[in-house]
Amino acid sequence: MHVDNKPKKLELGRNLIRLPISFACLSILFTASAACALSSDTESRQARVKDIASIEGIRDNQLVGYGIVVGLQGTGDSQQTTFPAQTLASTLLRMGVSVPASAIRVQNLAAVFVSATLPPFARPGTKLDITVSSAGDARSLEGGLLLMTPLYGSDGKIYAQAQGPLVVGGYSINVNGNVKQYNHPNTARVPFGAMVERGVPLDLEGKKQFSILLNDADFRSAEGVALAINHTLGRPAAHVLDSRRIDLFVAVGEEVPALLAQVESIEVPVFPRAKVVVNERTGTVVIGGTVVLQPVSILHGGLAVNVVSEFQVSQPGAFSSGGTTQVVQQTRVDAQDKPVNRIELKQGATVDDLVRSLQTIGASARDVISILQAMKSAGALEAEIEVL
């Protein structure tokens, strides 16, 4: 009796996906093969604790303020933007000059918002970098000077004062209606342009417990961090509470800064999630190295439909009576159906194989996005798809 031991391919389903841009059609044909040998959960990488986690309470704080930029060469806010003139009038009044806001006619100033980040343990006198952005219709902030601007925290208190000349990474030239622009001239930076006036108090002396917060919640990574810390310190100092939080206990007589420095430098195993990041607006696709692909066949084709409208003028014949000139629209529809391209990913295929195959058939970035989404729906892509 003859037995056929060759593997047979079984077609389980066929799904048609209509792509939004090129109207391409996609069908996913599963094969009855086994899954890939290793799962992404078994793959790990080494990373320092400081690169994957943070200490609760030791954090940055956002600051924001409103001010004016002066010294512009006629590229400031127009007269239709009223609040820069009101701000200038208020500033002059504090300096002993009384000028009505309605009497101010200048174009060399601009109203701006100033933002900065207050780092932990910042003391009065610490200098910060600031970002200045136009709040009105100014064309460019090039050559401007930011006047003293208080920066507020979320509690409404002043934590820093900002002032200084702007550094603009672009330009905008307007001559006789012709505009030449490079980058974004309405946003600028001032290196060390703010000085801290009030720090956020954070006393480490006497604290007996800290919480380590993972950037990405994962129970296995949290358990690995706790085991590595306990092994390095030689005592049960770390305890896992959930998938993100790990409690760290300080021993009697142990210096807190030295303990945190030692803990942050420990290399621990990390088990990242398999993820595919898709940006629909720019057509960018980033596929992580831990993504697992199942055996799959992909059929990809395209249908292009062009609708062209032309307007022609119809005039009556010479010496004719009663005729009028009319505009007639002529519409032509062209349809082109491209041949189907086939991709087959066998057992053990990698992400690199998928990318090379998609490039071979000439798939665009948006086609790749639709193919990945269809593979995820069909179960051939073992990863989380995140759409930005």
C-alpha cells in the first residue's frame, strides 16, 4: 500500500480587503502548518534599570509662561492681533510709561508662549533651556529678544524667570508677494534662557522605601527586575506589587543616593512586547524584531480608476439664428486592473523576509499598512498593532 507523506496545503479562508488609496485587493490564504518554534515571550534582552524604569517621585515638572518678543524686523504680529499691544501697554505701565493700547502701532513685537522642563532636585539659580512659540500671526521670530517672563507650574506658582535672545532654526523671506521659508521660523529656543527661582522640594534623607515604575507594564519584566536587584544587593530588598510597580526597601544605615545609583546600574532581562507601529498620516511602518509570523500566502493586486473631465465650448454655426454658445462637459473613465502578485511566507519566516517580499512586488507604504492589518485579523501576525 502506498502512503503519501508529503505535506498538504489546506485553504482555510479567503478575505478580501479594499485598500483606501490604491483600491488594491488583498487575500490571505492560511496553510495548515505549525507555528513558529519560539514565541516572543521567550526572547529577552539586557537593559539597565535606569533605561526601562523610573523612581516614583523623582520626576520632571512642566513650566509654561506668556510673554512678548521685541526687536523683530517688521515680522511681528499684525494689528488684527490685539493682545500683543495690550501686553506691551501693561509692561510699559509697570515701568512708569502710560500708553493706551489702541495707540500702539508697531510690528516688531510678538506675543509668545514659553515652555520649559524643571528637572528634579533643581535649586534656585539653576539654568534651564526654554522653547518660545508664537501665539499670534507673526511671520518670524528671527532676531527677537524675549523680555522677562515668569514661568508657572501646575499649581499656579512661579518657579522660574525666562529672558534672552532667541535662536531660530529657520527663516521666512517675503518680497513682493514671493515667500521663501525654511523650517519653522515661528518657534525658537533660548539655551539656558531661564533661571530657577523656586525648586520642588524632595528630601531623600530618612526615606525607607521607594517605588520603581517600569516604563512598559509587564509582569515577567517586573519579576526579573526584582530578582536581579535582590541578587545584586544580597538581600530581599525588592518586592513586586504589580506589572509596573516594584517596591525597594532601604536597609538600616544605608545611604539612599548610593543605593539608588547601584540599583539603576543593574542590568536586568527585559521581555518587550511584539509590536508593529503604524503612522497612517505619513505612511510609516516600524516592525519590532520580536514579531512572529505564521506561514501565510498573500495575494496582492491593484485596481486604478481615473475619471477625467474636460470642458469644451460649443458655438453655433456662422449666420445661424437662435443658437447660443454653450460649455459642454466631456467625462472619460479609465480603469486599469493590475495583475495579482503572490507572496508566500513559509514556517520560520522573519520580518526581514516579509519586508523584502513586499518590496519585491512594489507595494507602497499604505499597501503595507493594509496588508499588516489584514495579517493581524487573519492571525498570521503575532504582534500588537499600534496606530499613531
